[in-house]
Amino acid sequence: MEARQRLGPMKAFVLAGGAGTRLSPLTSYVPKGMIPIGGKPFIDYVVSYLSKHGIKNIIMLLSDADSEVFRNHLDDGSKFGVNIGYNITPRMGTAAALKEAAGHVDGTFVVYYGDVFTDLDLSEMIRYHKAKGAVCTLALSTGVKIDYGVGRVDHEGRIEYFAEKPILPEYPVSIGVYVCEPGFLTYLSAGTDLAANVLPQIIAKGEKVYGFLTKERHYDIGSFKQLDEAKDILKPEKGRKKQSAVF
């Protein structure tokens, strides 16, 4: 219990400013994070998840195109038992959005992609991060199926291995949850995207970047297929497919 209390003041930066183009035309009417699932906006699940792990200070990183919808719903976070602040910019990519909010960083912080939910033990991930003395720790799942058939060929081109949509635990999948130290911010000028630009550079520089492995998979709402999966997981118990629920 003491460890959780010490983690309490930590801030989470929720990336929720994307345009959600793969969900068009739905996202022409409602921001991706505000799509109702299981009777409430998706962002409610994100806020509840962070609160469950003792993170009560949340900064929403939003675009000026749809920030008002989030603010009208979330307000100051008091109805969720948390404190919610806002950093609003034009759409500029995940790294640039975090860079613009750097003034809010005052210690170890969490970066959470706002279109994702998971049953990852975030509290344990934070403890792991601190024990490693990492500048950044990524949550990596060993339980995600690849969406394609995967093969391996020998030097003559003969297929020696093939599997349709396998789980490849030796290549864990990023969940979209990071725990970072303030020093991570110095790399944000590497490009506009955290995953595509910043992480490869910081790893190449030899900084202490660790992976927190979990068997828990994640669900995101980035496409209609993924949105349907999320709706099935989060629907009321009655009529739900036999899958383990989160939250």
C-alpha cells in the first residue's frame, strides 16, 4: 500500500488529439476518444484505469479542433475523483504534443495513448521502471496475435516455417503505455512521432530504455475492426463473448 501512495502524485499525459481518420466519417461528428462504448465515452475507461493505479493528476493532450468536446465532458475531473488539466495545440504528432506540454512535467510521468485500454499492471510497471533506473520504459505485450500470416525462408527461398496470425512472444507488441523520466523530454525534437522518431533515436544513443513484458493484450479503437472488438469487450456482461473483461 505504501508504494501505491508514493506513486500517487505522478502525472499521466493522455494523447487524445489525433484525427482518427481510419474511423471516418464517424470521427467527423465525435472525437475518437469520445465515441460511446458500453454506455459511456471511451475516455472514461482511460481515466478510470489511471485512477485505479493511483494516478490522480491527468493532463489531456488535445487538438484545438475537438478539445471543447472533451472539456465539456471531463471538466476538471472531480466527478472521476481525479484532477484533469489540458494542453491544447494544433494537430502536430505525439512527440510534438508532449513537447508542448513539457512545462507540466515535474518528475517521473506516464504517457498513455488515449485510444487504448488494457489490463496491464501499471503500478508494477512503474515500480519496474524505477528499479531499473530507466529513462523510459515501454509496456510490451507477448500476447498479441499478428494480423498476417508469417513465414520464414531459407537461403534457397524454401519456406521452412509458416503460421497464420501467430503470437510471436519473441517480438512483443507495444501497448501504447510509457513511463518516462524528465530527461526523456530532451529527445522530443527528434521528430513529430514518439514511436517512429523519438524511441529509435533514444535507443540508438544508448539511453536506458527498458521493456516491461506482460501477457495482457491491449485493445484500441483505431479502426472499425478494432472498435468492434472494444465494444464486445466492454459491453455489459449479458451477451458478451467469453473473453476476460478489463477494468
